[in-house]
Amino acid sequence: MSAEIPMNEPTETGKKKGAVQLTVSRKILLVVFATTLMGLALLVFLGLQNQRQDMEELATANNQTITALMAEQLSGALKWKKSDKIAEVYHEMASKPDSVLADIVTFDNDGNIVTEYHSETVPSAGLTGLLGEQKGALDAGGIYTGKTDSHHIILTPVTDAKGETVGYAAVGWSLNRLNDQISANLMQQLLLTGAALLGIMLLTGFLLSRFIGKPLSQLTEAMTALANGDSDITIVGLERKDDVGDMSRAVQVFKANAEKVKALEIERQKDEQQKAAEAEARRQEEAARAEEEKRRDQEAAEKAAAERVSFAQSIAQKLESTVNAVAQQISGSATVMEEKAKGMVTSAADTDRHSTSIAAAAEQAAGNVSGVAAAAEELSTSLQEIARQVDVSAKLSRETMDVAESTDQVVGKLAVSAGEIGNVIELINNIASQTNLLALNATIEAARAGEAGKGFAVVASEVKGLASQTTNATEEITRQIDDMQNATTEAVDAVKRIEERIVQINETVQAMAAALEEQSTATQEITQNVQQASSSTGEVSRSVLEVSNMASVSGESATQLLGSVGELTQFSDKLREEVDSVLKDIRSMAS
């Protein structure tokens, strides 16, 4: 992520409000102007000094020359103290309009003033006491020259042709005109210097503005634009080889950096906008997801409620149909078993009755064995009766065998029905387990739903209680079915034993029939076989007794089977009632 670089506005740091802002070119121009001005002023000053000095020297030399000439001309007149002649000497010079002669005083050797002249147009230099002041310097053979601000004073001795001093002449020359001329020259020089300085300043200003000021101004504008964040500018002067070019290239670097910073800022803003958009999208997505989850939860709750109702109804319907089918099958099997058991009781009673008859006949036959020989016909009749009774016994044994087989089949069906009932009970247990699991899941979903799931939690608790009741009922039914299966197993074993005994009786009866047939066809052997007949009769008696006992056992088993069938019927009714109660609770819960 790019770092944000603040772009500060340019400020007027260090400047007073309202102060004139000088550009670099103006500052350079001021420096050049000041330097030039100082240089020119110095040159003018030196020039004027030299010129003044030259003019003063020239004026001094002229004044001295004129004074010396006047002193030569005054020698005769001063020697003879002729005032008019002395006046003639300086009159012509003094009468000129541009004369600078201010004073002229002549003295004799004694220092007395011979003549004196004071110009009316030029201020006086005050020369009357000069000789007394400078007499010593003159005695040394020199000429006294002096200067004041306004006068050039010359005191010179006047000599004759022999070189002897005849007097003194003090001349005061006015410097006002010289000063005025020097001032005029100074003013002229100043004007020329000012004009030259102005020309130099204009030329320098133009050159500075052209080659320095304008590029610097452009660079300043460029840097100001860069400082304000505007990088869409053109940097001038990049091709220059001087300092301005270096500055332009440096500003170009700043521009490149500003463009990079701007690009980074744009990228950062894009990143922030993208992140903000992504955050908004995530927020909307999360809101949509939350809404979708809420809708799905509501749909799931509604679907769960519908599925719960549908599941409860399907369970009730399936349980009702299954239990009705099982109960109907149990009822049908019980009816068949009841009919077969009744048949077995009847057959057992008939078998017992016929066995009693056979036993009586056997006993009678045994009682009459001793009179067999005498009563052959009676024996034949008895044997026929016995044969008939044996046929009846064989028929009864076969019927008993059939009844036993039917009973075995019924008991087998009863065992199968009991197994199917066990499967149904296992199915009910599975349904109860699934119902319990569904109630547990419903309790968890109700706890997750919070306040909105409290009602669903109560229903789930009731479903769980009903599942527990169903489990307890199926366990009770399972115990009853186990008892019924045990009784059925015992009945099956008893029936198998009856079948075995009936098989033995049948075999015995068949043997008796064969023996009687042989006795009937071989009556002549009766006498020889009386003992055998007696023995066979005893065997028949024993067999008949055993058949009677087995018939009694069969009757008891059939009676017990009838009791089991009654209990099975009662259990079927109870199972139907329990299932109806459970179905009623499930339907009321589903509604």
C-alpha cells in the first residue's frame, strides 16, 4: 500500500503581510544596480576630485600667473605710489563680466595700504590684514598662497627691474565660479552617470529577465504547481548548460517524483476505494448471507415442522398399517390355531375314547383267550370287531396325525408370526430410536433457535416421551412375544412328541390290523397262537394305554395352546390399543 504524502500549499513564511516580494532576478538587479551605482559613484567622485583638483590647480596656476603679471605691471606705479596707474593695471580685468577678481590690495614696503579694490559682484576675501599676518613668509623670499571655500588668496612681493621689493600686492580670486563650474560638471557627470546607470540597469534587467528571471519565474511557477499537486506542467530550460539548466533538471526530478507520488496517491485511493467497495460488498454479502441463513433457518424450521408432521403421520400410518397387518395376521393365526387346537382337543378326546374302547376290547379279548378254542366264531366276530376298531383307531391315528401335522404347521406359522411380530417390534424400536434421535435434533435446533424454539422444544420433549413410551411398550410386547415364542416352542415340541407317538400307534395299529387279518384268514391257527394273541392283546392294551396317555397329553397341549391363543388374542388386542394410543398421541402432536 502506498504511503500518503501530504501536499501543502505554499506559504509566505518569514514575510510580513503586505511586504513586496522580490524575485531573484530583481534581487540580482538590485545588487547589480547597487554595485554599479557604487562603482560609478566612486568613479564619478574620483573623476570629479581629479577634475576639481585639476581645475583648481589650473585656476591656481592661472591666478598665480596673472598675479605675477600684475605684480610686474605694478612695480613702477607702486614704487611711486600712483594709485591711478595701479588701478589701470587691474581695471581691465576687473571690469570683465566673468571676472573672478574679488579683491586687490597693494602695500608699500612699510605695510601701508597704497590702493585696494573690492569687486561689487564677487564677495570680498578680506585681504587688508593679510600682509601683517603673512609678512614673515614673504621676507623668506616666497609667495603666499591660501585658500578658503570661496577664495584663492595670493600675497606676492612686487619688485622693480633690479629685483628689489618696492611693495606688496594681495589678490583675492573668487572660487565661486570655479565651484559653480565644478558643480555643473558634477551635475553633468551625475546625469551622464545616471543615464548610463539606467541604461545598464535596463540592459541588465532585460538580460536577467530574459536569461535568468523568466526561467526562474517559470521554474517558480512549476515548483508552485508541483507543490499544489499539479504535475501536468512542462519544465523549461532542460537543455541549458548553466545553473538554470541544473535547476530545471532538478525540478524535472521533482516533477517525476510528484508524478510518482500522484500515481501512488491515485493507486492508494483506488486501493481504498476498492477496499471500501470490497468491504461494502462483503457487508452486503454478509447481510444477504445472514438474510439467506435466516430464511433458510425459517424454511428449515418450517420444513422440519412439516417433516416432523409428515414423519409423525407417516410413522403413525406405517405403524398403524404394520400393527394392523400384524394384529390381523396374529388374529388370523390365532383363529386358525384355535380351530386346530379345538380339532386337536376333539381328536384327542376321540382318540382317548376309542383307546378306551380298544383297551376294553383288548381286555375282553384277553379275558376270552382261554375260551378261544371253544368260541372260534365268537373270536372271529370279536376279531372282526377288533379289526373294525383297529381300522377306526388307525383312521383316528391318521386323523390325529393330520391334526398334529396341521397343528405343527399352525404352530410353525405361529412361530413365524411371532418372529414377524419381533421384526415389527424391532421396526417399532427403530422408529422409536429415530423418533428419539429426531427429538434430540429438534431439541438441539430449538436450543439454537433460542426463544423462538421453546415451543418446538416442548413438542420435541413430548415426542421424546412418546418415543420412550413406545420403547417401553415394545419391550413389554417383546417380553410377551418371548413368552409366546417359548410357549409356541413347547407346543411345537409337544406336537412333535405327539406325532412320534401317533406314528408309533399307527405302526402298532397297522401291526394289529395285519395280525387280525392273519388271524381272520388263519383261524385254524388261533389255538396255537392264543398265547401270541394274548401277548399281542397285552401289547395292544399297553399301546392303547399309551395312545390314551398321548391323547391326554395332546388334549392338555391343545388346551394349553387354546390358552396361549387366547393370550395371543388378548395381546393382539392390547397391542392394538397401545398402538392406537401412541398413534393418537403422535397425530395430536403432529397437528
